[in-house]
Amino acid sequence: MANILAVDDNIELCKLIRTALERDGHRVETRLSGAELTEQLCRWADCILLDVMMPGEDGFSLCGRIRDEVDCPILFLTARAEDAALVQGFGLGADDYIKKPFSIAELRARVNAHLRREARSPVRTMNRGGEIGRAHV
């Protein structure tokens, strides 16, 4: 079970995201704009979903503002799928893009994949005299 924060100006999409991810056992908070976010809410989240094109503060700006406060995965939900937008988003600290329209199955799979990755124990590969081994740190 993880804490998921979704920010999208489309209230129906927020309801859909909440329903889908709660079925996986996650706790989901939704907000309709970046103005509704608090530092505490951002720190609560284990994964953040951001719409790129929102009135007022857009998702790119919001990601840049909160990235230094959080180290959880940030996934963009966007219809803007051109290379320049992807590069911009990744440069601001996004971890993934989910292109609108998306299927609920894809949303659930991508969110759960990022959460699994975050839960992994760090593993380092060491090379000693030609021998490759794995050491848990």
C-alpha cells in the first residue's frame, strides 16, 4: 500500500485515478491545481502524478517547484507527447510519462512498477580480481 498524490484539473479523471489506484490498495489524494498542494502533502506521497497542461501553474512548473522537496517518483499525465516536452519534463525531474488518453491498466502498471522500484534494496556490483559478485548494502 502506498500514498499516491494526483494533480489534474479534470475532476472526472481525478475520480477515475482514485478509484483505479484504491482498488490496488493505495491511499489516493487528488487535487485540481498546484495551488492546493502543501509541503506536507507532497512529503506524504510515495508517488506523484501531475497533469502537464493545467491552468495557472502547469505541471512542468509544479514539478520543478516540488522536486527538491520530494524524492518519490513523479509521473506526468499528458497529451503533450512531443520529444521537446518529454525532454523538458525529464530535465525537471520527472520519472515517467503517461500519454493521454491512457488505459487504466497502463496507469496501474506504471505506478506499481515505480513503487516496486522504490522499494528495492540497494544492490551494488563489485569486481574483485575478475570475479563479479553482488553485495547488498
